[in-house]
Amino acid sequence: MRALLEHPAGAEAAVVGSPHAIRGNLVKAFVVLRPGYAPSRALADDLSQLTRADLTPYNAPRILEFVSELPKMISGKIRRIELRSREVEARSGKAHGPEEYFFDEVRKA
């Protein structure tokens, strides 16, 4: 997660497991962008390269989703349980979100 925040575009980030039929779970990162940055394939690729250079291959996120805000508790701590349950629901429908990028797909584009 630290690697995502080192990029000038990253304001906040959270990482959770995303259900996968074959691999069990994939690492998914939710990223809130700083003002002046817009979600794009190029930015997703930049973040992918940064995380892969900083982390071991099995720890690097394979999925990235740009979000406007992260769910938080009153104390300000990120509610990862809410992100995980949202991810389980999204994967049951097998649909990709509009600002969701699979890093393996980004490299092919």
C-alpha cells in the first residue's frame, strides 16, 4: 500500500482480497486520487509498475479500482470489511467496474 501512496497521484489507498475462481483471492487495491488527477489506463499502468518494482509478485495488487472515497469509521480508520464485502458482491456478478483495471489486462492494452 505504501508503494501506491508514493506516487504523486495517490491520496489514500486500501488493499483487500478479491475472490477469484482459480487462485482463491487476488490482491486488489482501492485508490483515492489527489485533486488534479483523473483515472485512466495510463495511471493504472504507472501504479502497477510502481507496486511491482517495490513488492514481491504475490504481494503486488493485480486489480486496481479508483474510488472517490474509502469507507471509514468515526475514528478515521478504513473499513476494510466493507471493501471486502463489496468485492465479494461485485465478483459474484463477474462485472468489471468503470474505474477498475486488471493489471495483466493493462499491460496488454
